Amino acid sequence: MTVEEIMSRSVVTLSPDDSLEKARALFVDFHFHHLLVVGDGQLLEVISDRDLLKAMSPYVDTLSETVRDRATLNKRAHQIMNRHCVTVRLGTSVETAGYMLIEKKISCLPVVDKDGHVEGIISWKDVLQSFLPNRS
């Protein structure tokens, strides 16, 4: 079985210059845990909901919020990217993808074509579900 058979083709993307405020809104609206940062049609990085939480002030949207806390949402996506994106291709086996997730200690793998264009995304949940018997 290949990642193409189990990947999600529904991906949500950001540009490198989009704000963390926009990223936060996308996480809330779409209930995804990963956003793909795309520039010039190519994948640059993945931002997870955990990356966002680390980058913004913990006081945002609380009674203790200050202007400085709120300003953390003005940071740009490129400011919190690490630029070491691990990807797979459509023909990669699900087993290989699973090993990559474990070895790299990541929770998703963007699926890209030979030119770096996004085809989809696969998460650890997708890999696990592919090995479990179907439930009725």
C-alpha cells in the first residue's frame, strides 16, 4: 500500500508572509493540526498547531492579555518555520512513511511530486488506520 491510497488531498496552506493570526484562524476553522507553508507553488514547511502555540503568547485571549501579547499574532509564518521539511512522494509505501514519522519524531508528512508541489498530506493517524481492520 502506498501513501497515495491513504493520504488526505484536502490540505490548507499559508504563504510565508501570512500572519500567525491567520494561521490560528485556519486551525480553528478547519480543525486540522497541520498547515502547509507554500511559496512560489512549492512546499516550504509545515506549521503545526503546537508550533503556533509555542510562538504566540500564552496570555492571548485571556484577562491578562497585553498589547505586547497580542502582537505575537503579527509574526509571520516564515518566522516560526524551521525549513527542514520532511516529505514523501506518492509511491512511498505506508510502512516507510510510518518509519519516517517515528525516526524523525514528526506527526505528518506532506506528499509532494518531483517538483515539490503539494499532492496531499499523511499523518500518523492515517498510517495507523491503514494497518487496522475496517470497522463497520
